[in-house]
Amino acid sequence: MFTNRENVIEQLKAYPLLQKRTNLLRYEQSHTAQVSQVEVIGALALTRPLEGGSSQAEHGSDKTMRITEIFRDEQEYLNYAAVMDIGEDLRVLEAHIAKLEFHVSQLKTDQSEVIRKYYFEEKTWPELQRELMVSRSTLIKWWDSGIDALVAMGTYWEPCVRGFDWISQHGLGLRKQGS
């Protein structure tokens, strides 16, 4: 997850934007724009005009109604797919946010508190100084050692993750003889 200091800082800075995007996707998921079937059927009825230039859907042919039914099914599928796409994007973002929060929670208390408040809660250095009652140099020391610890976590976990990928691709080598 973390490859170097710049990468760690970049991901931590992105946290508030990830949270905002997650909130937006949750809203979109619960308020997905959908066209009603009546609107679709009315628009696609392709009816012949009646006297006076108006048209009504009940004068459509059987072929037109079959096309309309097919389109209605497709419309339902597209509305469902839109919700599912939003759900997948949301799942990916929430997983990334959870990883960030987990890694920061594994730091020493002072490091975790400074990084969490600075990046996740978007507090300024002066606000942190007042809240934690420490000097700016102490905050920077905690922040710096926290960033180094996150890089070390990434350095540790990266080979492990690659190892899990290798195992999932090649198996554990525990097959029975003669199978």
C-alpha cells in the first residue's frame, strides 16, 4: 500500500477527498436517476398520429409493443447496472479508506494522533499545538516518525501481499502424491 514517503503523504492527503467521494457515491446510490417505464414506453410507442395531429400509445402495432417491452427490460437492466457500478466504486473507496485508517491506528499513540488529526480531521499545526499542548518541533517529530513507520509497514506488507498472490496463483504445493 505504501511504497515511499511521498506515496504515504500523497495517500494521507487524499483521505478527505476520498471521504467526500464516498459520501457522494452513497448519495448517488440512494438517489440514482431513473427514467420511468411509462416515460420510455410513451416516447418509444411510435404510434401513428390520430386526427388533429396527436398520437396515443394504444394505437401502436404488436411489433412496436414488442420493441417497447424489450427496451423496458433493457432499461431495467441499465438502471440496475448503474446502481451496481456505483456500489462497486463505493466498495473500492471504502476499502481503501479502511486500510488507511487501520495502518494509522497501528502507529504509536502520539504518531497516530498527529497524523489522524492533521490528515483525517484537517487540523492545522497551530490547532494541533494548542490541542495536544506540545511544541511545533515535537509535532513535526511525531509526524515524521509516524510517516517513517507507515513506510516501514508498506515495506513489510508488500512482500507478504506478493506472497499471497503467488500462493493463490500457484497453490501451496500440498497436493497428494499420485493425484
